[in-house]
Amino acid sequence: MHQVSEQQLEAALKKGVQALNLNLSEDKIETLIRYLNLLIKWNKAYNLTAVRDPMEMVDRHLIDSLSVVPYVEGKRIIDVGSGPGLPGIPLAICYPELPITTLDSNGKKTRFQLQVKTELGLDNLTVINDRVENCDFEPFDQVISRAFASLEDMINWTHQLCHKDGVFLAMKGLYPEEELSALPDGYELKICHRLNVPGTEGERHLLVLGRR
């Protein structure tokens, strides 16, 4: 694979951030690139993501994660099935004041996240290595996940993690008609945001689900 320069990665990230109409400081851009470089490095040894090409990682991981930045609110957020920290770590970088928890059952992936937390000094990030059904924390305002499970499974597995007035943010590709028709009783789609994610093929949607 051809070597990609730091400048190229940064230019691609800035272009994507601009297309998302986000206003990120140089510091945050730099920290996102440092995270990406750690992901590229660790991925060679530990296979944390199937995406190998660094430029593709910018679009499919960083920009995709940043596309939900405008919809993140509340005092405490958890990213379920976070993998190598997506979207949780980019969100923690963008919102240094916001406590963000990431949860994944894969020890390799959470070890990587802990390394990122240390190297980037992300004091607002809490990394938990466990299965979601074992977790019973103080409920969160938003439970976010990226291609983690069907909507029905997501709610059934994580309902205890979501505050009664909180919402589930499910990042999806195509609009999931069938999954929505199978939502557990008492839950509904509050709103759906069509995400315009530059550099990614196909549609992206953010579904906001909550108690009826």
C-alpha cells in the first residue's frame, strides 16, 4: 500500500469536516489525526478494523463518526459496541467537557482504546470491557451505536443503560423499514436524520429512538 503523508490525511479530514459544516479547532483536528495514526499502527498487529487504507479510514471512520456531532447532547453518553472507539473517541475529542463512556466486549479493542485515552490525554473518556447485557450503570442520556445490532436487539440489550427520558442514537446505512416495524413495545422513532457523509458510498441515517 502506498505511503500516505500526514498532510494528505489532514487535508482529507479538513475537507470532510468542512463538508459536514463543523467548526473544529486545529487542536481537535490534530488530535483526531493522532487517533487515526494510532489506529493505523495498531491495526497492523491486532486487526481492529477491516478498513486498511488510511485515506479510507478518514472517510469511513472519522468523518462517519463526526457526522453525528450535531446530534450529541445531554450530560452523559455511552457508545455501545464501540470497537476501536467509533464514534466514541472522535466524540470525546470534539466534546472534551462531556463524559463519554465506550463499551465493547472485545479485549483487544478496549486495550487499544485505553492506550488512545492515555496517549491523547482524554480525561473525559471511560472505557469498559464487558458484554452489554452485564452492564448496569447509572442510566445515560444518550446511548449511541454504529452498526452494532438490529434496532430491536439494540433496545432489548441496552434499555437499562438509557435514562427513561433518554434516547438511543442508532447509526445506520439504508433507512431500516423492517427493523423499525419490529421495535419493542413502548419504543418509537422520535426523528430520523439523513446524514450527508462525504466520501462514503450509499446512504447514512441517524435514527433517534426513545420511550413512547
